[in-house]
Amino acid sequence: MNKPDTSTINPKILPVLGGALGVIYWIADTVIDVYLLGEGHTFLDDLLAPGLTELWMRCLVVLMMVFFAFYARKLLIVQNNITTELSQYRNQLELLVEERTAKLEKTNIALQEEVCERKKIEKELAYLATIDPLTLLFNRRKFNELLDYEIEMEKRYQLGLSIIFCDIDNFKKVNDTYGHDIGDNVLSAFALQIKSPLRETDSVARWGGEEFIILMPKIRANVAVIVAEKIRENV
């Protein structure tokens, strides 16, 4: 069973209701005395001028009804005030939760963006740590990692492993004659030339200065010699 919504009851009507109940009781008691108990009085006489004992009893009951009506009014006012305060507190709490949730979502988005940015930077740094910035070939550190791996593969499967070491003759004269900018252009162009006849599985690294090294897994020495000759012809 649903409880009545006391918040819709106007507390001001309770004293009036208590008085009305008192009047109803007075009339009902008169009806009982005259018509049911037959005490010999007329209805009007018993209603307006009852006996002293009857008068005191009726007045006491009516006063009790009015008193309880006022007391109920006070309790209802307190209850309505508490309900109003709880409703306001709930609204404030919901608003606070919404604000905190919005802040947390905003912070979470910012953290996700920061994490993505850091991962991107870490990836770029990891890439730069393995690349020669001038020729965009692998550097010596990365080449050594690849070499260690391919040596282990060769020990296990023995499919062949070749290394080609090459450099640019008289490169110092290029720098001395035309300057280091031209020398850098020569190194970049040389890097492109030595990569052209290679497979995707081959790795090229700048060993240092004008020296380059090529790692060719699953290639025997006789084939590596042919590849080296093609590189020399391209250059």
C-alpha cells in the first residue's frame, strides 16, 4: 500500500479539522444520549445544555481533539521542512556530483591525450635512437642489434648470412674541395644508391663517416659478391 503524500496536506487545515471533529463528536454523543439511551431530554436541550458531567466530558474530548490537531499540525510542519531541506540537499548533491563528474571526465580526457602524446614522443625517440639523421639509415647501435639476432638465426637454421662493408673513396677531398654541405649530399645520395639493389629483408646502416655496412640474411657469400658489384656499378 502506498503511503499518503503528507507534503500536499496544508497544515493550516488541521486545527479546523480538529474542531470539526469535536463538533461532530458533540452531535454524535447527543444523538446517542437522546435516541439510543433515551435519557428523556430533547435533542436541542441535550445539545445545548447537557448535564454538568456530560458537559465536562464532551468539552474534554473536544479539547483533546483540537490539541492533537494542533500537535499534528506542528509535526506536519516539521516534516514538510525536513522534506524540503532533504530535497534541497539532494539537488545540491546531484549538482555537485555532476560538476565533479564533468571535471573527472575533462581530466580523464586530458590524461588520455597526454598519454597518447607521450607514447608518440617515446615512439619518435625510439625511432631516432636507431636512425642516422643524415642518411636515414640505421645507425651502428641498431645494426649491432640486428646482427646479433641474425647470427642466432644463422646458428639455428644455417641458411646463410653475409655482410658487405663499403665506403666512399677519396671522400675527404670532396669535403675539402666543395664543403661539408656538399659532402652531406653525397652521403645521402650514396645511401640511396646502395639500397636500390637490396631486398626488403636486408638492412643497411651507416657505420661512421663515409663507411656503410649491409646485413643480408639467408644469402651466401657468392651471391653477396654479385650484389656488392651491382652496388659498385650503381655508385
